[in-house]
Amino acid sequence: MPVDPYILLLLGTVGLAALVPARGTSADVASGASTAAIAFLFFLYGARLSTREALDGLRHWRLHGTVLACTFVIFPLLGLAARGLVPVFLTNPLYQGLLFLTLVPSTIQSSIAFTSMARGNVPAAICAGSFSSLVGIVITPLLAAALLGSSGGGFSADSLLEIVLQLLVPFLAGQLTRRWIGGFVARHKKVLGLVDRGSILLVVYTAFSEGMVQGIWHQVSPLRLGGLLVVEAVLLALMLALTWYGAKALRFDREDRIAIQFAGSKKSLASGLPMASVLFGAHASLAVLPLMLFHQMQLMVCAVIAKRRSHDPIPAETDETAATGEAATTGETAATGEAATTGEAAATGRTAGVTPAGPASTSRTAVGTVTRSG
């Protein structure tokens, strides 16, 4: 089972915040740096995301509509249904975090990697992940405001303005400047990726520090964490089954079903953590915990599924189609060859029947003469 090294870094950051939380002036500095980091993250998201690729993918609108429905409709409905697990399995703060993770957009990189490994439709996975991220910039905060309400930290006009300024404006700025800085961002992808991850670690440290100072973590027991893991395992299993068999019922082929399953069943940690920091404020530490656990779980499970799908035999219909095509081609070639040969033979025969008529007639005459002479 693969363990994402970045998850280990995140857990180490949580441990650091638990042992040495930022307080007083250092907390103010960390908060300001976290705000700047979130804005920079979404600026980079905008600079990286090819709007043309995302919109070009709309030609395969059935597939992308299915992925969006899984990400922003079915997932949230399952999250709302989990409300009945409070307070038996989940505390209310953990449930709010679980509901938030169902609102987050899909991943891009891991969806592409797993789709490629399973021999699925990689271009569709690229477009589906990109389009989900693009839509999620707007849809996720709106869904959070509608479904979480005041429990998500209070969605006033000020908080919505903060969402626009910290998330949407930097993202749009990145999109607008992409034509000038897109090449630079692509060339320095590795370095900027480290900046991305470092910024997210800073956001996590700030959120968990604030939670430690306010004593939020005393609300969570090991038993509750175990209950959360069970609920998330069931949620992931349901989405994996729904995306696979639902796509099959909609008559998508194998490659498209693979792309739908991996893009429609996963959630983006990179997008969700900064959003949670803006949306939940002091309660962000508990809000991001379900997302962090779900992220690692989805990587481990999807890696196993992708490896198994990579060994799947070629579908029977593909073999039949290929055989039929080969037979048709061979038949046409053979028919053409036979026709050509027959035609040539006929032509030769006709020519032979006309041109050598004199010798043949002479032979018959000669035979007759010899007979009569004998």
C-alpha cells in the first residue's frame, strides 16, 4: 500500500502545531503569511490551469457532466445523509469537516496518474480534473455557504468578500496573466510545486495552531477518529461503486469508465486545505482532518484498483471488432486479388482466343488434310 510522503509531512506539521503552537505575535505573523500563501496558491492554480483544455473537453460533455454530477451532487448528497450518524459515530465538528470534504473539487494529478496506469482515457481525465477545479473555485464556497451555514464559521457578507479576495481574485489574475507567465510556470514546475506544498504546510500549521490554542482538539477522542475512518471508508467504497457501475449503465466504454471512476471518486487536498482555512477560520483544524484522512485513503485504494485494471484483458467487443475488421480487410483484399487475377486471366484468355485463331484454324485444316490424304 503506498503512503504519500506528503501526508507524512502534513502529519508532522500537525504534530509540530500540537507541541509548539503559534501564539500571540507569532500567531499574527503566521496568520498573515498563511493568508498571503493562500492567495499565491490560487494565483498559481490560475496560471497553470489551461482554460482551453478544460473547455475543449466539453466536446465530451456526457463524460464531464457525469464527473461533475458525482463531485458536486452525489458526493454532497451522501455527505448530507451522513448527518444521521451524529452523535453516534461522529461529533458535530467532525461531521462538518466530513460534509466539507464532499464539496471539494476533484484532483487533477492523481486522477491522471491512476487513469494512465489503468489504461483509461487519459485526455478525458485531464479535462475532467481541470474542469472540476475550475468550477470548484466558485461552486465549493457557494455549496459550503448553503449546506454548512453558520456552522462553517459564519457566512456573512464579510466572509464571502474574503473568499472572493483570497480565492477568486488571485485565480482570475493567474488566468489573465497565463499568456505571459505560463511558460515560466511550466519550466519551473518542480520548484513551484515545492512552493505549493510549503504554502499548504504553512496553512495547516496556522490552522492547527489556532485549534490547539482554543482547545478544539480536546473534543476529539480516538474512538471518534476510528468512527470517522469507518464512515470515510464506506463513503469512498460507495463512490467507487457508483462511478464504475453508473458509468457502465450509461453505456460508457471501458476507457471512459476508468476516467470517470478516478476523477469522480476523489477529492483535492491541495484545493480543499486553503479553502477550509478561509471558510472555517478558527475551526479549520477539525474541518481539514477528514479531508486529510480521506486523501490518504483514496490514494491507497485507487492505487490497488488501478494496478488491477492494468491487467484487465482487452474487452471482448474490441477483439470481435478487430477480428471482424481484419476479416473484412482480408476478404476485400482476397476478393480484389481474385477479381484482378480472374480479370487478367479472362483478358488473357480473350486475347488468346482472338489472336491465335489463325494457327488454331490452320492446325484443324492441317489435321483435316492429313486425314483426307490418308
